[in-house]
Amino acid sequence: DEFTVLVPGEEEAEDLARIASKLHDAIHRPISIEGREFALTASIGATAFPRDGRDTETLIRNADVAMYRAKELGRGQTEFYTSVMGARMHDQLEADARLRQAVACEALELHYQPVVSLRDGRIDGYEALVRWRDPQRGLVPPDEFIPAAEAAMGAIHEVGAWVLRTVCRDLLKLPAGNSASPRVAINLSARQFHTGDIVEQVRLALEKAGVSPSRLELEITESVALRGQDSTEKALRRLKALGLRIAIDDFGTGYSSLSYLRRFPIDTLKVDRSFVQDAIANPDAAGITRAIIGIGHQLGLRVVAEGVETSEQVRLLRLMGCDAAQGYFFCAAVPLSELPGRLLEIAELWA
């Protein structure tokens, strides 16, 4: 599904952009198949000789870089190659290689953050968060390398597969607290989710570890949920059929839509930390938090607040009827070996 167009004698960006626009129009023209109309889109990356390369291999490689940039920016458009793109691609390739090596050398670690029921203080489950123990930088949190992994060539798939395997293995070792079988939530990136094999990956990991699917919750963001809604819905329903739970992470910060909450088989809404942290001092943030909790409960969903740091936030969330919470007030994400001691500290908060 990739094609190269050679345009002899054209060097000006304006002329190439006009030709690219004509290609978009031609490709997007509806096609009728068995009485139904279908429309295609294309992402176009453009290079000009001799500015962007003096040989065929360089020109095609740089056009490919520009095409992937067009896809990242939303597809269905044209991007021209620039030296900045080339430097960015070099950085991505380097990040990709380092992250693949981190998986191979077992330099990744999983830390677990307890999710606490606001009704009675019991341990409702955990969220698994990956850390990278980099020889140069020490313990690197996920927000500093997961975006690079998602932008890289394929490392996010290896990182994601490692997280899935490790969580399924650790499920048998996690302290239950006062819950019979606490569940663990893991985050799925857009690239993982839309590869087409995520359902089989999850099924095999659970089967190999010998754990119940009901103990695993998969978290996706709103942007992932809304990208390719038909395929997303099918994948979510297949995952749900396996017995897993589905959560929407960072709810309220993206393209919040009541329609997909009704359409998709969602079990949990997670209120973004930005609303939780401002809820005490900011009436608007408090109103949004209350509204999200109300919407979630009207739809029969469990609602979890993220980023809870103070006892005042806990009291407010309890008054609002929030089901559970996680954050530094209870416990930071810690290695599995530290969890038993931390659970005792959480129990003392409710004594």
C-alpha cells in the first residue's frame, strides 16, 4: 500500500504541492463496491532533487520520513522533507535501539501503585507503571521515555509485550490486602492497540501465566478510543469477551464524548489528576470532577480519581461519591517487594 511518484523537471515546492493535491483528490474520489461507497485517504511525503538528496536512495528515504510525519499529524495530508525531520528521525532510531536493548537486557522494571476504595479503604487493585533503569540517567519514569517509544520505529511493541507478560506473571505474587483477588491495570498505547494482534497477545499472556482474565484491566486514553472507532470497538468487545475489564484513562482532558461511553464496553472512568488537584480551590475543576463521577455512575461505571495527594481531596471525593482513588496520599508506585509494608501504612490511614 505504498507507492512512489516520480515527477521529472519539477523542483519548486509550490508545483509539487499542487500535484500532491491532485493526487489527494483522485485517491479520495468515492469508489462504489456492491452498492456501497468507500473513500480512501493517502499520506504523502515529498522530496525535491537536488535539495533533499542527490541519489534515488536518499530521496526515497527522506520522502518516507516525510510521509510518516504526515501520518503522525493526522493522515490525509502532504508533508515536505526538512533537515529537522531528518534529525528527529535519527533521534527516534536511536531511542528505538536503546529501548529494544533495554528490553533485551532486562533493564525495565514494573512498579505498582495501589488503587484504594474510598468506601472502606480496602485495596481495590493496582496500576502497573514501567520504569527504565538507564545506566546513564538512573531510574527513568514512563512519561520521559514512553512518548519516545511510541514515536520510534517499533520499540513500543516490545516494551508493551514485556509489560503484559510481566504483569501476568506478577499477578500471582501481588499482595491481596483485604481483597480476594485484586486486579491490575496496564496502559495500552495507540500503536499497540491498533496493530491488530493485541487481543491474541493478551490471551496468550494470560494463558501462559495461568491467571484469570478478570484480574486484568486495560487502560486506553480517549484519543486511542476515538481513533478508528469501528476497529477500536471490535477489539474492545473481543477483549471484553475474554473476561478483561476496560478503563478510559485521563478522562476529561481529550475529546470527551458521551457517545463512545455508551458505544464501547467500558467498565471504569479515571478522572484526570488535573481536575482532582484543583478541585479544592477551583469551583470549575470541582464541578467537572462531580460531573464526571455523576456521568460514570449513571452509565453504571466505576470511577477512579488519579493524582490524589491530600486528605482534603480524599474527603471531597468521598462526598462526591467517587468509588476509588490512587496517588501519593496513599502510596507512590513502588516495586512489588515493597508493597506489603505500604499496604499496612494505607490500612493505618483508615484505622
